[in-house]
Amino acid sequence: MSSKKRKREAQEPTHVKNELDTSKPTAVFKPTEGRAYTVSIAVPGSIIANAQSPDLKTQLAGRIARALAVFCVDEVVVFDDGQTKKSGRQANDASNGQIQGQDRNTFTGYSDPNYFLMHVLSYLETPPYLRTMLFPMHPDFQVTLKFPTDTGPDNPEHQGLTASPVAPSAPREEGGYYWGYDVRSASSLSAVLTECSFDGGYDVTFGTSERGVPISALQEPSPNLLPVPQFNHLLIVFGGIAGLEVAVNADDELQKMGVTEPSGLFDYWVDLCPGQGSRTIRTEEAVWLGLMGLRNIALSKGKKRG
């Protein structure tokens, strides 16, 4: 019996013995040093209004939350680009024929898309074992309950850490760990820039548009484009279905200043997907494109600890 077993083992191909076990993920986040820099993005809440059902609205928010976690984004700003007012503050829910009002104790995906996106992003950022304690049951979360638990950032216990009270920035600055993202609201595009919560504000800003320079140009020396400097706080701003131009037109402060084009508001005005095959790129798609396209810049130009 034992000789037959040895014979079978001897005949087993070498490539089978050395085959990589891919049944479990191996890409565990292991920081090598602390980081002082932060990465922020800003998106308009109006993108929620373009999704037709509660399921689609929540899935859209979930795709953005997942991108924030994958690329270690520290802050997301949900701003009002003035487009939700055009659709009215009440809407008919085609799934049940009921009218959704302005009461935030009801489903807000129709009545207040800006609030809905903030609400769901905050919920998804919270570790699953804390959600029931920090978030009372709400109609906005009726679909998120079906989401996989890995939508948000990895939890401390996933990395073998013991949680203890510290400043929110301490894990990032001292150990280089990713501790999730903050959610901030802004009443307009200008408020995204002027109400920054970081000391000194955002020192490098990117606006995104198909009318910008190709994102690849940032990696190439050019007399017409300054190289991206080292930064403390980087911001990437994405527009809605009609772009950032409509946000400028709806911004009273920018109108008083005579601003008519969004490109002048940012240090860099970039096209995330030159030669795109579709007429438009959805905001949730642009978020993934932008964070991937600027990943090397964030890693190489962001100031490390000290």
C-alpha cells in the first residue's frame, strides 16, 4: 500500500506541487513608513439623481466607496453643482408609486441626492461591526444591507492590530496605515476649495475634463506644463454628467468673481481618458480612472512622515 502511494507521489507533476494557492487574497496592505500627505476627491451629489432606482443609486455610491478604499483616499467631498434643483425636490418613486418628500427620515435618494450620497458613503466607510451602533436603521441603507462587507477599507483586526483611541490622523502619519476616509459636504464648487479642513488647504489640485491635457503629459517633461511638485494635500475634482462647467455657472461666489471657466480654478486640468470610445464617461468610472492615473504621482510626490 505504502509503495503504491510513493509511486503516485513520484509521478505527480512538479508544476502541481509548486502551484500557487490563489484561494485566499495575498495583497495585504503593509505600510513601510508613515505618510504626512493626504489624497482627497470631490464629486457632485447630482450623479445620484441620474440613477433611476434605489438599487442603482446605492450601487453607484458603493462603486465610489470601493474606489476610495482601494486607492487609500483620505477624504471625499460631496458638493452641490446646482443640478439637483432642476429636477425638483420631490420625485415619484416608480418602484412603489409613492412620493418621496424632503424629510430625511425617509429615503433621500430622490429628495436630496447630495445628502443621500454623503449618508451612504459614511455608512460604507464604517466597519461592519460598528454600523448598527453608529447608524440607526434608515431607508437610505435598505440596499446596502445586501452589499459585501469588503466595500469599505480594511478593518484594524484584518491587519492584526489592536484598536485603541488615537487621533484620526495618527495611524496614517505614524504608521502609514490606511484608516478610511472622511466625508465632507460643500454647498458649491468654490466651497470645495475654500472650506478645506486641512491646515494650509490643498496645495495641489486637479480638475478633470475631456477638454484638459492628457493625463500622461504629467509624466513627461514639457515647457508648457509645470511638473507636479511635492505636496501635503492633493485634491482631485470630478464633474457630473454635464461636467464642471455647470457647477461654475451655478456657483454664486464664482459668478461674482467673474469666473466663467473651471480650468482656471485648478493647478492642473486633465483629461483622464484621451480618445474615449463612448460619448461620456460616468463620474463613478472617472473616479477609478483618475485615481489610477494619478496613483504614481500621489505615491512619488506626497510628502512622507516628517
